[in-house]
Amino acid sequence: MQGKVMSEQYATTDGDVGIDACKAWLDVNIQPANTELRVPNTKNGHKQILDALKRLRVRIVVIEATGKHHRSVHRFLHEAGLPVAVVNPLRARLFAESLGALAKTDKVDVRMLALFGGMARLEATPPLPETLENLREIVRNRDGAVAAKVTLQNQLGTTTLASVRKQIGIQIKAAERAAEALEKEAIRTIRADPALARRMEILVSIPGVGAVTAIGLLANMPELGSLDAKQAGMLAGLAPVACDSGQKNGARHIRGGRKHVRNNLYMAAMSAARYNPHLQRFHDRLIEARKLPKVALTAVMRKLLVLANSLLKEGRCWSIQAPIAKPLLA
């Protein structure tokens, strides 16, 4: 273990902890003592962090989301009974800059994370079940294969040399095979879990939502079914955000949220605007009201997300007819 050793005067105080994770190590900052340590990102390193926190009443441990490198320490500390919050790196960076910390180093970042936890009163973020974490990893890698295919196809369109075109063609076919194999793996993972399989069944019952969209929503927005309509829209970055000041009423625009969810919903919304009778009428009304096509399509995306959230909450598949309310008992 590197860094300072916690002093006795802080042994029984409340504290906030920041952890900056990378593949090789974990940088830790403990407030208010400003204790710093660096440990390997291994089980042994995780135990060293826990030992350093044993005599401290931890209010929150803040970890910056870093793909897969933060998952193991997040799960370890959560299982040890510590409250752990995982935060978006952009949110943490904006907080640091608001305090005038313009430099970006591991020491600065981890100290800002600890301070952020104390000032923002963050809530703990329980780790996802391992099945969902595995599904998300499969889906993200499938998305990467699809993106690589698109990039290669663009290259192919600007290439004239036959030998180069041949090699690009080979890479395109490899990307296609990888995407198909990962999609099948995602479906196998979902079918092996009865709860996920039922959620998948509900999502694909919605006209316009295919298997790929449903898999993406299950992986990238597991909160669906436990949110209200506004929360779902904000979490996906599909809710218009106000921009008012004084007498000015600025135009509302969507911002923030989960890009992967919006990407999943885009093609689904285009299909739903044509084949889902309710959403088709909604889309056509917006176009008749002279809304821009992009604005109308974004509104359909939000409606589609809210519909999926409602169906998952009620545990029922989509039907063209509205459900009949159950009569109240006398």
C-alpha cells in the first residue's frame, strides 16, 4: 500500500471516499483526512482498501465509471456493506472544474470524487446482477462490431485499388460474423434467465421494437419498469430541457442521458411511426403541426420508451386495445 497512513484522530469520524480505477491500480482518497493510497486493482488491493476504511464511518464511496475496470471493486465493497455510488466521468469532471480544479491527474481526480460524494449527497448504486453485466458487455461489443462494419463500408466507398478493396471486404465480412455471433450470444443469455426472457417477450410485442432494440434496452436501461414517465425520459436523454432566463423563454432541447439507449430507439421509432397505429397517428399530428421531422421522430422515441416502461411495470404485452380496468371491490 502506498501513501499516507490514516491518523488516529480520524479513526471514528464520518468520511467520504473517492476511488479512481484503471486496469492496473486503484487510486483512493479519504476525506476529511485527505488520506491518499494506491493499491493494485486486484482482490488483494480491494482488501487493502477495506482495511483502510475499517475504523471509519463511511458515508459514501464514489467511483468513476470506467467501462469494466471499476466493476470488481464496486461489487467487493458493496458486498462488504459499504455504500458505493458510481458516477459519470463527465459529471465528476464538471464538478472539479466548478471548484477551479482545471488540472486533470489521478490525484486531483480522486480527491474531487471524494469531495463530490460529500457535497452532492450521492445515493448508493448497487451493482448489476452478473447476468446483466455480462449481457451489457456482449451488447456493447456487438455495437462495436456494427460500428466497425459501417466505418469499413465508408472506407470501401472511397477506395479504388483492387487489393485494398479485397482486404476491406474481408474485414467487413469478419465484422458481420462477429455482430451476428454476439447477437446470438445475447439471445442465449436472455433465454437462460426467466425474468429477462419475460421482459424480452414484452418488449418485442410492441410494434416497431425488434429483437436488437429489445436486447439493447434490456442491457443499457435495466431500470425500465421501475421509473415514472419523466424519469425514463430524462435517463435516456429524450426529455426536453428548459432554457429560460428572465423574460426569455428559450427553445427546449434534449441533452445528456444515455446515448446507447437513444441509438437503440432511433430505428425502432422510424418503424413505429409507420407500423404502430397509435404512434403513427401521434407522429402524423406533429408533422401536420409543422414540427420538424427530427423533432417528431424524437417525440416518437420518447413515447416508445414510456410505453415500454409502462408495459414492463404492468408485466403485460402490448395490445392494440387498452386494458380494461378491474372493478373495485365493494
